[in-house]
Amino acid sequence: MKKPYKNMPEYVFGHYKLRTILKSDAVDMFDYGKDLDVTRYLNWGPFTTIFDAKKTYSEIFKPRIKAGLPIGYAIVDMRKNKMIGTIDFHSKIKGENSAEIGFCLHKDYWNQGIMTNALQYLIQIGFNYLHYDSIRIKHLSQNTASQKVIEKMKFKFVSKEPYLLEKVYGILKDEVLTYELKREDYHGNQ
Ligand SMILES: CC(C)(COP(=O)(O)OP(=O)(O)OC[C@H]1O[C@@H](n2cnc3c(N)ncnc32)[C@H](O)[C@@H]1OP(=O)(O)O)[C@@H](O)C(=O)NCCC(=O)NCCS
């Protein structure tokens, strides 16, 4: 059986490249994973040591292949040869030919259109290369930047649920919004 998720195509836009996350990315992953602002609305972090980043690679990203998902894309600043974030299909939707996307970027690179570009590519890969029927994505209501990126892609709002995010410094009480983009709507938009 063909397993396209094992060898993902790469993508270059401007000074940036999307390529599969590597074990050696842990140092750069720690650089943004330790940042309170970057991890504020995420269900992980902030990292406290480089070992947190190494563990994330070995326990979260690497095992994805066994689950039938790509390891995930690293976003690389080619001018510095530095890994500055990730975008990935992190889970399959039970009983459906569908997966959910997550993304994260180093703060120095925010608001330059990088994630909008990367998400556009991941959606294309999800439908045209991995052949999903639909793609899901979520954000916390307070995460306005994430919401903006998602809404630019014509995802449709599905549901909103209360959400408690436990961080080391306290609990954030919020709501999680779920969105979906169906294959037929995506192709209808092309
Ligand atoms: C969410 C995130 C990936 C966005 O990446 P990015 O490359 O900065 O996104 P883009 O530059 O493509 O687009 C961001 C949009 O949000 C807008 N924005 C950013 N901060 C905002 C704010 N506080 N209020 C309103 N709009 C905001 C920007 O103006 C831009 O919209 P525009 O293109 O219409 O001007 C990045 O902020 C990040 O990594 N955050 C931390 C991790 C995270 O929260 N991940 C998502 C979990 S759901």
C-alpha cells in the first residue's frame, strides 16, 4: 500500500522553506518553545530545558508515521538556516478521512504572512497529496492571530465549546472554536 505521508514534498516561499521536522531541530524548537507568548494558547509549553524539545520530537512528531500521519513540517528561515516553527496534521478524525492541523511560529516572525502562506500550502497538500475529504482546525477564542489566519482560508465554523487550558502559571478559562474545510468547498474555491 502506498504511504505518501512518509516522504512529504518540500515547499519554498520567499526566504522560507517547509520540510519534514528533524531530530536536530530541537535546539531551534527550544528557542521558541520556551517563550511564554508563543505558548500562551497552546496545550504544551513553555519548555524549560532543551530536553523538552527533544522529547517533543521523539514522543510527538516521530511517532506520527506509525499513526499514518506525516511527521510534520518545520518552517525554516533559509537565510539563517534556522527552524522557526511548525505546521502539521497532528491528529486524524475518528471514523473520517480527515485530519486536524496545528501551527506555531517564533515570535520574531509574527505578522509577516508566513503562517498564512504555510497554511495555504498545507491545505493543498491535505487535499491533493494526502487526499483527505476534509480538514479541521481549532483555536481558542482569545487567539486572534490564529483566528485571522484560519478565517482567510475559507474554513467554515463548526462548533464552540468551553475550554480550560492548564498552564504551569495558572488556568486559562476560554472557549475552543472548531472549523472545517471540505474537499468540495476547497475545489469550488480554486
Ligand atoms: C498564530 C500564528 C501562527 C500566526 O502566524 P503569523 O505568521 O504571524 O500569521 P500571519 O502573519 O500570516 O497572519 C496573522 C494575522 O493576524 C493578525 N493579527 C495578529 N495579531 C493580532 C491581534 N492581536 N489582533 C488582531 N489581529 C491580529 C495580523 O494582522 C494578520 O492578519 P492580516 O494578514 O489580515 O493583517 C502566530 O501568531 C503564532 O505562532 N502564535 C503562537 C502559537 C499559536 O497560537 N498557534 C496557533 C494555535 S491555534
